[in-house]
Amino acid sequence: MPPKTLFRLGLSFLFIAVTTCFATGHWLNSRIFTPLEYPVSLEARQLRSPPFQINLRETYSAFLDLDYSVDDWAQDGVCNYKTILYPHWSLYKLSSKRGQSRELWISSEQLVHPDFISNEFIAPPGQYQLEWNLPVSAACLNPRHPRLVVLTSPEGYQQAVGFTQLFCIFLGGTGLAVVAMAAARVWQHTILRAASLCMLPGMVPRNYFRRLRHRPTPLIIQLPNFGLMYGAVLSIMVFFFMIFDGQGHRYGLPIELRTHDSIVWQKSPWEETLSVYLAVGEKYYVNGHLVSREDLRSRLQQELGRRMVWTVYFEADYDTLNMDAIYAMDTIQGLGAKLVWITPKIREELRQKSKPACERPN
């Protein structure tokens, strides 16, 4: 923005701030929050105030004010404010015409409620006069400087004007900052340039290239392309999750594939080995004894508890179901035993090796 525009903008801010601040202060000082504070004498039965002006449409309170006295805390029979506790007063609105004609605006009888007595009334701007009727016993309160008072609370107006003046201070500070910025730019472009040294101050430059002003860089007002910005990030995250998180999820039965010749047959210290045979019809045999499907785990655990080497030989009939065989193998490995699976082909080869040499086929 050019310095001249900045200077005008700063002066406008300053003018608005100063004008608004003084205008609101003058308006608040011109409001009459205490229209009436008139000293009276309580010797008369009726008090009449001089005409007073109200310039706010607000809720006002009318009361007879007295100086403080300790007698106010005493019991009945002492001259105190309880003597005039139930006053009778009338408020008249004066006409602006000649002759000062007046009309009754409100009286204390109109404000009497079943539960309480109120001295508050609402009055629009205008000129008013207050009349107050007193009992005979109120004359003893005359030494306490009695005063007829009509007032309203200025708190709401003071808060509003205070907030407005705080905004004016902020606006004025912004204007001063803008003016200072404009002055700095003028000083930078004029004074510094004039004070700079020239190689040939007497020579007027004629042949020179005009400085090219490039187009200003547009502001970034749109979100970047999601694919370009976050595609690589998502790919790296997927790669790491596949490496570190995918290794811990493995399901199924571990199988070690070997040839039957590689199995080392060690001599068992017991007379019989531990074997599980699965027959057709979901029949499980542990060392030749029929065991139900529910008792297979407990029977194997009982047999393994009496052995030092936990090796179980498993064999299944050719026509048995695959899920029954998997259940048996899962139960054996679940107990922590080593599983040796004897397939039908291995069983046939073992049978051939156990025959005498003369009975083997050539």
C-alpha cells in the first residue's frame, strides 16, 4: 500500500477514535443520574421540591435521605427513620407550555403491593416536581439534614461508555501505528535515497534499463493437492505397518516336512510309546484304548505326566474327516508335546521294512 494511502488511513483511525472518545464522555457527563437532591425542613406537613429535569428514560427511586444516626438501630419510641417509614408522595409532570400546568404522573399509593412498598417509578425525559407528605412526629428528624432525592443507577451507562472508550484506544493505537509505518516508508524512499552516494553526481543518467516489476505472488487460499502432499506419507505408513504389525499374526498348525528316514528312533525307557490313532466315525484311541473326543486332552495330559520325553505318534485312517485329525493334532501340540505324524504311506514302508528279507518283493 502506498505511503500516502497509509497516512490517510491512519489519520482517519485517529480522528474516529478521538471524536468517539470525547463524544461518549461528553454524552455520559450530560446525563442526569441524580435529578433531585433538595434539602428540606421536616417542620411542615407537606414538602414540595423545585422543578427538576430528567433526560433519561429509566427507573428512578424517590426517597427522603437522612444523615446516619445510631438511633436508627434502636427500638420503637426513639426518634429515627421509622417515623417516616411509610411516606406519602406524589410526582407531577410539568408542561412545557406557559403557565407551568402540571399533571399527576405517579404517586406512592399506586406503588403499594400486598407484599412490599416500592418507591421506584419509570419516567421519560421531561420536567417534574415532587411533593412529600409527612406525619407530625417526623419533625424530630430535622437535625439530621433531611433531603428529597430522586436518582437512578449509572452503572450500565458507565460500563457501555468504558467499553467504547477502550475500543477507541485500540483504534487510536492502530492509527498511530499506520501513520508511523507510512512515515517510515517515506523516510526510506526519500531521505535514504537522497543521502546515498553517487559515482558521478553531476552526470544525468540517460541510458539505463527500466527495472522490471514482477507480478506479486498470489496468496495461498486453497488447500494443497491431497495426492501429492500425503500420498508418499500414506505409502510409508502402509509399508511400516506391513513390516512391523503383520509379523505377529500367524494362524494354523506349524508343519515340519521331513522324510521318514530322517526320523531318529530312540529307544524309549517305557515298554510302550504314546500313540494316538483316529478311526472312522470320530473314534480316538490312545495306546489302543478308546477315548471320547471330550476326554482326549485329559487322557493325553495324564499319559504325558508320567513321561520324560513328550513325543506322541499320531496316525489316522484314510477315510477319516480332516477336521477330526486337525483337532487331534491341535490338542497334542497344545499340551506342548512333539507330534510325529505317521501317514499311510510311511506306515506301508515301515511294514515292508519289518518283513524278513525273503518275503520282500524284488
